[in-house]
Amino acid sequence: MSVEFEPVKLGRRRRSIDPAMVGLVVVAAAIAIAIVKPWGVAGPATTAHASPTIEPSGREPEPSPASAAAVPPSWLDVTQVVSPRREWGIRTIVTGASPKASSGSSPRYTERWIAVGANSTDDTTATVDARDNIVVALGVTFPPAEAPLDVRIWLDRGRRGLEWIDARPINDVPARGAYLFLRGGLAGAALQPWEPGRYRVDVLAGGDIRRIDVEILDGFGVLPDPKASAVVIPPIATLEGPDLDGLPVGLFAFVDGAAVPLTSTAGAELDQIEAWLNLDRRAADGPPRSFVARAHLPLTTWLGVVLPPVSTIRSANLRRLAPFEESANTGDATMTTSGDRLSFVAFAQPGGATWPPGVYALRVKWVDGDGLHDQTWHLELRPGYVRAEPVLLSATRAWAGYAGSSGILLGTTEPTDGGPAPSGIRLLDIAPGTGAVYPGLGRSKLVGCGETLIRGAPSVIGFVGPETASRGPVTSTILFPLADDGPLPVLTAARAVPGLAIVAPVLTTEFGGPALYGFRAGSSADASGYTVCIGMAAPGR
């Protein structure tokens, strides 16, 4: 049997790996197995309130030119000073020559790393004393078996609370700095240093949120008092029925006097973790639904929902789920209306201030011609332009509906050069092979695969099985073409969805071929084993 998988596109286009280099890469992995780089995760950036430009779709605009002297570092700029880390910690990249620099070289950057407690109940405060250096990047490190799905960073603004900081990864590929963040702005924009202050780093990993406090000291070695952010109060805009003419039933934001519809699927009320994961657990019969709208709307004064005509509102509540789960201070700010032509409910902040970036849940109970309804709409109000989802989070959302099945899920960032265009996700149910043996490979090494051929170079691989059994951590080896079948470092994201584990390579951007990969999902004695053939023709063909 020959199964040809045409991988699904999960992220931005990346350069594919030359198959001829796979052998060299694996040799490097065997020699330098300690080079596991759970790269830095992001830190905060002060959110500048943008002009009243409405960007509900969130596509990042084309970058604007920046002077060479102020260009932020790339992964290539910092990779020579980044050390392998396999523990939870905070990594910063600061300006200045590294002590590791060889004579005659003068790298512009140095790594500073602070360990934090292995468990969320341990001490999770990291103090960064950069003194005369500028902190240009901030991130987290972690054990390879606990790879985060996403990260959010908040800055303490004193009485104004926590401000969500716009941050972007140095690179969106795990092997090239996906967990090391620059302060916000568009790609190509001038460097924004991480200012001294107290930050909270929220890490979504294993179906939980791990919180790490980061203190960046000023030039005197002192943690400065929080600086309150400016309060933006646009001209008072009263929301009335005619402002919503033409809007579909569902969530909307009122931004600088204009109503903007927001796309999300209404459903049950989610908690903070559920809203961040945003999973669709229905049968895998199509693209997953999104229960959380994502938008960058910095001048939002009202958040609301348009209901079917002639609806009678029984109750309505707006909660802020992140940075804290709390009810919004509605007070005089709640406005509801119900009429023959239009029915809606909306919330505004006291005094007419804009709604700050965060995650919100708007729950409404109403009665219409179809009876009583109780639905909740969720919104992720971003601190900057909406960027592509991290690849591990994207794969988790795309594959959640397959949990409970049995087999292997594959995805890639792009088709192989000259290969087919990406198509829908395929579940490969691979049985152990009983036929021919690959050259130099004993029959005992063949756990699965048989004569299966996988076209493409997956950037992530998913393993699904019974929801009652743990699928992580995942260990990996390259069984062929090398005779040495030593471990191949991989990152594992598991436990967010029972029965699903997702892995990504550490040393390369993709699982390249032609090669025969051996995986073991789980640590129990009966953990499932898989053999995945990438770019290899079956023997004798």
C-alpha cells in the first residue's frame, strides 16, 4: 500500500530543507544532543493607542522601513549567544559583547538567563539586572516535554492594572526563536527596548496557564514604581439603534463612532484557559469553528451583541477573562434595548474610556419567537495587529476533533518544492509492517510504516489515541539512513487535549526526508510506537 499525504498548511511559508542535508543534520543531533533550545518567550511592550483605524480582520500591514542602527535583532543575530536550556526560566537578550565571544569577534548581544521554579507553586519571580545594557528581547525556556502553545505578557501599570503588551517572536519557527520575543511593532519597525518595570508572563502549556513574574531593574539597579498608562477617552459617542443598521446577528464593537461586526461562534461560557485554547471538539468533518473573535480595535468604547428582531432581554453580563477573571464594572455603563426593528445589548466603560486589551465574555439570556436562549460571545481584544497563531497552538486547534481516533496526523508550513499544493488534513492509520526490511535495519525496528510513503516535509506531527491514555512525552529517533539510531530532540505539546500529542523538531524547521523516523508517544510500558517514512519509496519500487 502506498499512502500519499499532501500536508495541510498551518502557518507562514518557510524555506524547506534540502533532503541531501538530512544525514548531516542527524549526525549533528547525535553528536550534540544537548543542543536542545527551548527558545525564549516574549516580554511586554507598552501599548501605544493607534489612530482610529479599524482593523477587525487583524492582518498585519506591510512593514515600514527602519534605520539600520535601530533594527531589532533576528534569530541569526542572537543564535551564537543563546545557550541550550532544558529548564523553566526567563531568557533576555541584552546589548553588549558576550563573555563567550572569541578573540577578534564582537557580537552585539549577550544572553542573561534566570531559572524559575519547576512547578507553578514554586518561586516564579525572575529579576533581570541589565544595568547599562538594553534589554532587546525577552522570552521563556522550558523542558522539551512541556512545550508552550502560546505566551502573553502583561506590564504592571499600578492603579491602572495590567496592560497587555504587544510582542512578536523573533521568528515563528520553533527552531528559530518562536519563544523569544521583541517588543511590539510591525516587522521591520525600529527597535523598542523592554522598559524597566514589573511584568507578568502567562504561558499556556499542558492545558494550564503558568504565570512567571519578571522584574527588569533600571540603570541604578532599582525596580521603578509602575507608570500609569495614558487613559484614552474619545469624544463621547452615544450608541443608538441606527448605528447598527445592516449588522448581522452576533458580536460587534463600536469604534470611534462606527460599528464593526466581529466573527465568532456563540456557545457556552468559557473560562480563561478554555477561551485561550479555543477548541472545537466536534467530529473532524471540517475546519474547526472559532468561539473567540480576535481583533485590534484600540478605540473601542462599546462592546455588544445584536440579537434577532423582537427579542426581549432577560439578563446580560460582560466579564473580563484575562488578565484576570472578573466581572466588568458595568454600573451606568450597561445599555440594553429591545424593539420591533432591532434588538441589541451593549456595554461601555464608566466615563466613556476605551475598553483595554484583554479577553472578554459577553453572556446574554433572551426570549424571541424561538423561545428562551442563553448564549455567550467571546472576544480577544488584541494590543496590536493580530498575527498568525503559533504553530503548536494552530495544530492543537486544527486537530482537537481527531482525539480519540488512532493514528498519525501530519501538517507542514508549505508543500515541498515542486510538489502538490497543501490539501485537507489526513489521518494516517498505520499498522505495523510485516513485509520487506529497509537496508541495514532489523525487523524489530519497524514498528509501523510498512510501505507507507509520506510526501512533503512536516513541520509538526500529531499522535492521537484513546483519551484515557497520556500521549506525551514523545521520543524520536531516525532509524534510517543512519546506522546510529540515537535520540533526535523534539518538543512535545501534550495534555491540552486528552489523547493528542504534537511534536516539532528542535534542530531543524521540519522533519525532512528521505528518512525513516521512529516515535514513541507516552512514557508507559505500553506506549504507542510509530514509524513514519518521509520521502522514502517502499523497498523494491
